[in-house]
Amino acid sequence: MALTEDDLKNMSPEEIAELQKKNCVFCQIASGQVPAKKIYEDEHCIAVLDISPANLGHMLLFPKEHYSVMPQLPDELTGHIFGVAKKLSQAALKAFKLRGTTIFVANGMAAGQKAPHVLVHIIPRAFEDGIHLELPQNSTEEQQRKARNAIKAYLERFGSRVIKKPAAKTAPKEKAPEKEGKVAKVGVKKEKGYLYFVDKEGDIAKAKMARGGKKGKKKAIKAAKKKTVKKKAVKKKDTGELLDDIAGLFR
């Protein structure tokens, strides 16, 4: 029994959505009621070859659940579908040895949408393939400015509902202040198996203590002094800053 216009007016949005779903050929493809040449399928979406292709390999990718227009798609499903579209595009490029694909969604009747189900078109492209999708430039600079301001105002007002804001970055933890201690004096200091040497200009170096009593100590001092000489070639801080840097090193 065909529904009249009055019947449709008396139906709730949920009843209309259910009616659209029952009469949607893409929902029937997803449920297996209507045969199609499937290219890809997972638990969320399915891709089939278009029965009226614009080019060889023209695919239609769509969600298994019924959504009439793109704004109805949950954010997670939108991301998943376009992730699959990316893979299908790459597969088409390799399969047909082409250099490009056209991917688009006709969203709403004014945009050329013919089926009441969200569809992502993936069309393999070749140079001079006869498909013309050039967009005319019909707006003036003033119209562009008004359009930009209108969209910006909408996003500022409803942005939290339309776009998920990135999580705020946590501030880096501050380093704990170093314990106060005595600044190293010029000379030699032995600590935990190492020998530290600070020269008159404030350069500091350390060398591992060698065994052998006084001879080992002299050897370590000599090695530490050599390190301070090398450091002078790249020294950029004055004596006061260097001594501040090593504050607390010696107790």
C-alpha cells in the first residue's frame, strides 16, 4: 500500500527513518538482500563497484547502518570510513597503475546526492579520461569574506559540539631545586671512587681513581687536568656561572 503525503506528515521522525531504511537499496546491499560486486567489507562499512561507473573501478563506500547525510555520522565512524577510503584509493592506484583518484561525497540534494544514504565515491583517474570536475569561481572577494566570517562565527558558537577540541597539554613538571651545598674550590676532591679537579679558571673534570696509591692518584689528577684543558676550547660560561653549575657537587 502506497503512503500518501498526509501519512508521511503524521509519521514521527523515527518512523520516517525506519521507512527510509527499509526502502534504501544500500541498506539492502549491506544486509545481503540485494546482490552487488563487493570490493571491501568490515563490521562498519562496505564498498561495492558502482553499477554506472564514471570510470573503470569506480567504487561506492558506505556505512552499513543507515545514515542519510554526512552530518549524521558519528565522529568515530567518519574517521573509520575515510581511513578505509584511503586504503581503497591506494589499492586502485596500484591495481590500475594510475596516478590519481577523485574522492568525494555528495552531501544533500543541492550537492547532487541522489540516494538517501551516505556514499563516498572513489574514482580512479587518468589523464584526459573525459571526466570534468572543474569548479567555477563564482564568488567575489567580498562574498568570500562574508562566508568566512559566517562559518567562523558558527564554529565559535557551536564549535564544542561540532569539533572535538584537542586535549590540553599538561605543563612539564618543574625540576626539583638542587640542594644547597658548598661550591667546589680550586684543587682536587675525591668522592665515590672518582677524583675531581677544578682549575683556577673554574673548569672542572673528573677521572676515575686508579689503583696504586700515590701513583694512581697522580695519574688521575693528570688525566683530570687534561680534560680541563680540552674544555677551555669550547668554554662559553664565565667562572662564576661554572661554579654555580657545580654547586652542591661537593660536600
